[in-house]
Amino acid sequence: MKIGILTSGGDCPGLNAVIRGFCKFVLNQMDDVELIGIIDGYYGLINNETRILKKEDLSGILNVGGTILGTSRQPFSLMKDEDRNGVSKLDKMKETYYKLNLDCLVTLGGAGTHKTAGLLSAEGLNVVGIPKTIDNDISGTDVTFGFHSAVDIATECIDRIHTTAASHGRTMFVELMGNKVGWLTLFAGIAGGADVILLPEFPYDPSSVAKSVRKRAEEGHAFNIIAIAEGAMSKSESKLKKSERIAYRGGEISSTKALATYIEKNCGVETRIVVPGHLQRGGNPSAYDRILSSEMGSFAGRLVLEKKYGTTVAIKDNKITFNKLKDVAGTLKYIKEDNQMVNIARGLGIDIGDGKKFRLK
Ligand code: F6P
């Protein structure tokens, strides 16, 4: 059996652990298997850039961040665009797949990667996906690998900000990644004891945030920790299109600066903004992610052996399972209003940007 494997989109801790888990599993199950590592994600499939993966390549990578195969972003929206010879990236990927004589392709990636995997599957290729991302936004799975490592890193950032915020009596904004969803900010915000957590799914009211800051001052707290997702937006910003929002913020991608300025003016506090950025994607996977990655990688190996193609690995209610690519590719998993962790945050008195409290009915 000849299997291609690639890692695509933004990297995260756990990619190498999944590569290792998948490859070790199939090598231990089958005598005649060839593993083809595809370089830099779909770029390598488009341009036929590959390397053979041997058993030796799998040693010493379980705890190493990044990906030994490299990765790149190849927008789904451009996959069908034709070059001047009338050939699209999709055509080229199919050509490489057949030229390499692959029996199947395993794709480790996030929402965009899954969309392309779904497209390749619809075009007749045998594809198995594995859900990766620090954003935790892939539909049909409770968790993606990489997410909990990022939560650990983001929590440590908040912990470190806590002490300096307290020393100086400042209101500190910690802006966390997550693209269009707030999972990372919600989890790290709770773990780090943030006073306010602002998420893209719940557009905030700046006056509610100001009220929370003033209330803490009345209760004798001179400092505040505001965990804000990079995709968070105020109620008025949420009515605008993305380009209009950026113009409204004076060219800023996130709303953090505008909110910090508002809070300084309206609460008379000193603010600082901290953006941990790609630190959240770097470094070693946590123990949890090493286990999850080994589990997901091995399970993908099982799907391949059982020829359950057109699928992607998932965890539902703590059990490993799979979804059909066509059912989940192209839809994002957003935080819903009745999410348990949102209720927990509200129940702890954390302001989610609207001052709502959680009370048992
Ligand atoms: O999808 C992972 C992610 O880290 C997002 O949280 C973030 O918005 C984006 O990737 C950053 O992308 P890049 O690494 O291309 O700057």
C-alpha cells in the first residue's frame, strides 16, 4: 500500500506526534507499506515535492513542535482557478496523486485543509483527514489536536501578566489567537482567572466592560485582566463587513486597541496590550496533546486499513470516531450561547462583554 501524508495550514504543537502515531501504526499493521511525506502541505501535492518517510524519521519527534514535513497556506478559494494553460491546482494535485500511484492521502489540517480534502475526496481520491488547529473550530469533533497546548501557553501568558498587572495596578488586555472563534480565549481566560473574556461569537458592549472595570475598582481591585480574542468585536462593529470594520478601527485588524483606549478614557485606568501571537503555536505539545495526537494518528491508520475513505477523525463524548468529510468540511464550530463553559464563566462572575449573569433556573 502506498500512502501520502501531508500537514497543511497554520502549524500547531502535535503535528509530528500525529505523523508518528499514524506512520508507526500502519508500519506495525502491514508488511508492505510505503509512506510518502508530501512537502509543505498541498503545495507539495500541487508541485510533486515529496520525500519517503522511513521508520528512522519517526524517532525523537513525539515531543517536538512544528512539522517535519513543512506546511503552507494554499487557499481553498483558488484551488479551481486555472493558470494560462488552463490547468488548476486541483488538476495538478490529482495528477501528482495518480503519478505517485497513491492508494490514499492523509491530510492533517484545520478548517481550510478540510475543505480541500473534501474537494479531493469528491473528485474521487481516497482521503482521510485528521483535525488540527489551536482554534478548535472544526465541526463534528469536540477537540482538535494542538488546542490544549495553545491553551496551556496562553494560560501561562495570562498568569505572567497577572503579577505585573497587580504590581502596577493596570488593566491588561491579553489578545489571543483563534481566528473567527473564541475557544482558545474562553478556555485560557477561565484557566488564567481573567476578569473579562471577549469572544467573536458574543459581540461586546464597551460600556459593559467599563462597568466591570469600575465595579472591580469599587471592590478594591486596582488591576484587571481582559482576555480578548483576536476576532472579538463590539456590538456596533458586528454590524459591519470585515473591510468596513478594519476601516472603522483606523486600519487595525483587531478591536483591542480601540477598546483599550475607550476603557482608559471612561474608567481612568492605565492599560497595556499584550499579544502573544505565534508563541501560541510554537514549542512542544503538552502531554494531553501527545496522547490525543497518538490516538488520532493511530485511528486514522485504522480508517486507512479499513478503507474508510472520505472521512476525518473526531472525538465525541471522549470517544474516538470519525465524520464524513462532506458533512463537516466547510462549516466552523462556533461557541453557542448555551455553551457549558460560557455558563461556567458567567457563573464565576466573569463578564463576557454583556454583563449577563448565569443563574440556575
Ligand atoms: O488558524 C490558526 C491561526 O493561528 C489563527 O488562530 C490565526 O488567526 C492564524 O492562524 C494566523 O495565521 P498566520 O500564521 O498565517 O499568520
